[in-house]
Amino acid sequence: MALLKNVWHAAAWSQEVGDKPFARTIANEHILLYRKAGGSIVALNDTCPHRFAPLHRGKIVNGEIECGYHGLRFNDKGACVHNPHGDGTVPKSAAVKVYPVAEKDTLIWVWLGDPARADKAAIPEFPWLNETDTYDFSGGHVMHMPLAWDLILDNLLDLTHGAYLHPDTLAPTPDLRTETNLRRDGDRVYSLLSTFDAPPPPIWTATGAATGKVHVDTWLEMRWDAPATFFLDVGVMPTGHGREDGNALPTVHIITPETEETSHYFWKMFRNFSRGNPKVSEVMEEFATRAFQDEDRPMIRAVQERMAGRDFWEMDPVLLPTDAAAIQARRMIKKLLKEEADEAAGGAARS
Ligand code: FES
Ligand SMILES: [Fe+2]
């Protein structure tokens, strides 16, 4: 699928970016990130305008990036401020693109599109990531996936695949008593799946959140914001109890496209039970990594290969009631892509 520019893309976890150059490719743009002495983040295009060296191969000098090839230096506004050659005159055309950037809830976000539209209030909020009194956290992960971002989106908004793809890790067996619910809050989509009166799925017994001796009810509620930003609230409680008696294992999932075919998969899982127990943290990490890397990834990759670059809608997919959330998201993304294409065409016509 085409890539959106006029959206906030998650670029890194806060802890990934320090006072050294850090590079990540997002929606086909090479981005350089670094942190200035006061802690603020700089986001510049990562290609030197002289001989096109990746700037991240250079070094930070007094809050400015010095190209590692011939030493041109650029400030946090992308302006060339130092030329060590000839009489030192800075060539007028020597500048790199600067991107709007924001740090919020332990994530760094960049805006690749029209800077005038970069409204920081539009960044999806993840207040849980700051609630260190309530939760123990996994480290922030970024998996490089050879997968198109929209196919991972389909996977995450489809809460029913777990019973078939994750029976040994995350999910209950098929054919349980379930309830599903879909709701919209503006452009935000929520998809809920509840299961009732069943043995707990493997991750719950392995982490000790459920004993396996009593049946449980579970809730999974996925929140989606465009383009591919997810919060999964998930928990388990003894059958017949309310969520307030439950153990919760929520997860943040954010998919940032690298190219049309590859993605960065940011995730962090956290729990409100067995706090301070490193063994439980290890089990959480192991189960989640297995599920995403060894179960979701090969299946989505196989789908991508089978689709062979063809458009989802043009392939005329069979739609099930459980596809409703993903379909709503796809329709909204299609609209955003059309708006960007129309704007680009209008701009091209005017120029
Ligand atoms: S390529 Fe950067 S200064 Fe020459
Ligand atoms: Fe999955």
C-alpha cells in the first residue's frame, strides 16, 4: 500500500535516541535523530547535500551534525553553518530538510508531510506508558519486519486469528463462547473480544496470572488510530468476576512503514501482577516475541507473497463480520491517501 506523509509516525523509543546520531528509514525517507544537550530531539534528513553521504556516519559537535565525509556541519534547523574548505564560505544551497518532531509518552514521533499541518495534539496518547507505579514494563522493542504495514494492521485489528495462529502462546482455543463489539469514537476504532468460562490461554498460566485450575473470562480490546497505532488492553479474571478483579497484560503496538514492503514494529508489553519478578518478565517477553516473530510474521509474509503486490480491494476479498474493524480502518486510510494524492496533484497543477 502507498505510504502516508501527513501523519505522525513513531520513529523511535525515547531511550533509543541520545547524543549520538541515530538513523531510521520511515516511509522511504532517511531520518537522522539526535538529542541536544538540553534533551530536545532534532530530526533531519539523513543525506548530506554535498556527495550524499548518510549524515549519521558523522558526529555531533556542539549540537550540530558534522558530515563524516568532508566535514560540512548542519544545525538543528538543517542550515549548513560550517564549511572547512576553501575560504569557508557556506554554499547557499547547502541545507538539509528538517522534520517536525515530538516526544510523548516515551516515544519519539516525526512528521514527514506539510510542516504547517503537524499538530502535536494529534499524536495518539499512551498515558499507561508513564504509569510506573501501576505496571512493570518490557523493554521497548522494535522488530524489523519484511511485511507491508497494512497487512500487519489487518492482523492486529483481527482479534479472532489468535485462536488459530496463537493457540500455544496468546490465545484461547476456537469455539468458545465469545462476544464481540465494535465502536467508533471519531476517527478512532475500538474492537472488543470477550471470551467466557474457559481454561486460560497459555501466556496466562505461564506468567502465573491464572492458575489453570479455574476457568476464566478474558477481555481483549484493541484501540486503533491512523495510520497503524494500537493499544491492546487485555486481561483475565476468574469466570463471573469483573475486570477490577483481573490481571492485565496490555500491549502497545505501533507499525511504522519503512518502505511499501517493510515495516518497523514497535511494541511494549506491561503487567499489573507479579510485579518485581524478573522471571515473569522473561516469560512475557518470550511468549510475545514467539507470537509476533514466529507465528504472525510468517503468516503475514505468506499472505504478502500470495498477494504479490496486488491491491487488497481489487482482489475482491471475502469479508466476514469479524473483519469489520480492519475494514473501517482501511476505508479511513484510503480516504487519507486520496486526500494526500489530491493535494499533491493540486500542488503539481499549480506549479
Ligand atoms: S558528503 Fe557530506 S561533506 Fe561531503
Ligand atoms: Fe497475532
